[in-house]
Amino acid sequence: MPRLTAVILAAALGLAGCGHLGVKAHQRELLADRIMKLDGDAQEKAADEHVLSNREGAIGGTGTAGGGCGCN
Amino acid sequence: MGETGPGTTVESEIAVALSVAVGLFLALSSGSRAHAVELDAAQRVTLFREASSSRSGICADKGNCDLTVIHPQTDISATFGSGVSMAGGYAVDIVSGATPKVFGVDAVSTATRFSDTRHEVRGSLTYARPTAEVTAGYSYGWESDYKSNGLTVTTRSDILDHQVTLGFGYTHNFDTVCDQDNTASAGRPLDRVALSSSQNCFKSGAGAQGTVTHALNIDSLEPSVTWAATPRLLLQGGATVQILDGFQSNPYRQVELGSAARTPQETVPNLRQRFAVFGRSAYAFPRTRTALHAMTRLYRDTWAVEAVTGELLVNQYLAKFLLFSVRGRVHAQRGASFYRDARGYRLLGPNGQYWTGDRELSPMENLLVGGKFAYIRIPEPGAPHFFNEIEAAAKWEGLFYRLDSALAPNADRKLAMIWQLAISLRF
């Protein structure tokens, strides 16, 4: 139980810390550039996944569609 | 898994889907005339070619046993000022090549030529607010021996003053697979006969003679969290959970078992649970206008396939309008618990009650390397223009396989080349 409490506390502190450690809106110019997009081009991503998912035993790791950098 | 009768016709299903899509589009268009509408159109074609090194049987002529896939994609989307957007797309797989009818020690001599075409239409509707969006989508795919229906919901929400983005995706597929009617050999998998042709698949009444259809249900969950860690660094972590329940064998494939030359149809478990966790990052180098992306993924499933994958991608502006990317990716996996190479199946027989000749389920490594050039044109603000953005791209990648045995599935195919051309316009 103490271990679980410690994990929950650490996670809560970590999330709370994100607000201070993160990036302000005016600092997101670099993150918003097309070359920084983690998901890349949606159509290209679909084509790449299509090729590899038919040739490997593994799936996943490409992220959730719509995941971004909070650059809106 | 259940066996079902033939489904409705492809034409009527597509007609319903298109009618719904057109109706929604017209309703939204008329309701948002006061707002600006942004249109995106993208066309891409991928050519995949996996060369065979075999020079015997029907593979004697060079190129005769190469696997070729041509994959054109068309996508269109409209974003309305009200935060609503619609997207639709169509993709085709035109596949031709040769495949061994029997996975055995002399697989190449049993190779036969084949060709097939797979179509897919899809549509989605997105509602976006400044800190959140939700997308619902549907896709329908069909080919001569397989039909697929997929429903997808994805959500994204920004929290902590846009520092963190939570993403969640769920997809349910209810698919139908055509198979040889093996009712007579129920409970005796060694007597199962492989499907020889898709000619009678999905036909009704007497037309379906000798074939049945099986259900395959697939549920996929994909949560992710993205953190804008510093003005130069993006971090992302996430997971994929997928549960497949139903017929998952290749209905055409036979596997040679034992020395008595028995060649029953491939048989794999009906249930497969797959799990993956991944971490990704992107780091900007503003002085050189470069971004470095890295990804690592760990995977395992209930068939005992375990895999690790790593990827590096560098995006580099060569000029304001010209982007160059180079990508390297390595993947290594252990085989499924019931996998053996062709010699193992002949000398030892099956490893339990299942057997397969699928390369995806064998121990293997692969390496992918390649590059891409993209030309990007965005008109200067205030200048007269027909489009808001245009991008044209050309990509080449090589995929190198390393199998653990000369008698593994598709051991004659060690290299695949992937070419891609794309153009997208934003109005």
C-alpha cells in the first residue's frame, strides 16, 4: 500500500510539474513546424503502416491519430 | 468464430455509405456558408516490389515470382469554420506475384501465380474545439475472399495549458473471411483442405458450393500522451492493445507435416491478444533547420511473438521550399510458439495443435532505410493565389529481411523496394 501511494503521489506531482516545466504558447514556433510533427502526414503514415503490418508480426507504436503537440 | 452465409452485395453497401456521406456533406456545407471552408486533397501511389532469388519451377524466369503491390490512395477533406470537418478516401491494392501453395522443404516447386485487387472506402467526421477534438470514422474494404468493416473513434484533448495532449483511439472491425467448406473434417485439423480458388466466395445459394465464410472480430485500443517538454522537444508515450477473435489462417496455404507428405490447411488459434508499448520523441535543431525523430517499441502477444523495433528519422530543410528526410528502422522478432521452419515440420511434425507457413510468425529481423524529397509551396501573405499550400513528394525505401533459416517462409525474398509519389493541395 505505501508503494502504491508513493507511485500515485509521484504521478500527481509529475503531472502538476508539467505545467511549470512545459512550454508557453509563444515558445511553440519550433514545435509547430511540419518537420516536428510526430504523426507526420496521415496518408503517408497509413501507407507505411500498410506495408509493414503485412510483413511483421508486431503492431502499434505509431501513436493515436489526433495526437499532437498542443500547438493549436 | 461462427460460420455465416454470404453477405449483402458490395454495390448496395457502397451505395448506402456514399449516400450517407453525400447527405452529411451537403447538410454541413449548407449550414456553414457563412464560414470559410478549407479543402484538402491528397493523391499518393505506392509501388512495393519484393524480388525472389529463386530460379526454379515457375520462378525460372527472372521476375516471375516477384511480389508486386500497387497501392493508389485518394483522400479529400473539408474543414468548416464551425469546427466540423469531413474526410473521405479511397485506396486500392493491386497485388500480383507467386506464392507457394504448400509450405514445405520444396516450397518453390509448388508456387503458383496469383493476382488480386483489394478496395477500401472510408469516411470520417471530426468535431474540434480549441482544446479537444473527437473523430468518428467508418471504412469498408473488399476483395474476392475477404470483407472488412471498421468503426473508429479517436479523441484528443489538450490539458495543463496545452502542455500535454491525451489521445485515445478505438477501432472495431467485423470482418468476413472466405474459406473452403471443411465441415466434413470438423475436429480433425490434419484433414482440413485448403481453399483452391475464390471463384465461389460470397456467392449465395448453390453458387457458394464448397465455400463457407468465417467471422473475424478485431478490437484495438490505442491510448497515448504527448508532452511539449521544452521549446525544442516533444515526447510521446503510448500503448496498443488488440484482440483478434476468429479465423486468422491463410485459407489457401497448406503446410507439409511429417514424412508422410500430409499437407493440411494452415491452422492457427482463433484468439490472439497483442500488446505494444512505445515511446517517441522529436527534437528541433533551429540553426540547421533540422528535426530528429526517434521511436522505440516493445511488443508481445499470446502466440508468443515478441518484438523490439527502433526508428530514427531526420527531417531537414534544404531550402524554404525543399524538405529532405532520411529514415532508418530496425525490427527483430521471435517466432510464434507453434512456428517451425519447413524442415522442422517435416522431421518433427507440428508443435502442438497448430501449424503455419507465415513469415510474419517466424523469427526474423528486418532493416528499412530510405529517403524522401518534398517540394512545398505556400503563397506569400497577401499575394494572389489559387491554393493555400501545395506539396509534392517522392520517396524511396529498401526493406532488407534476415530470416533464421533457409527453409523459412518466403526465404527466397530477401529484399523489397518501396517507391512512393504523392501530391497534396490545400485550398
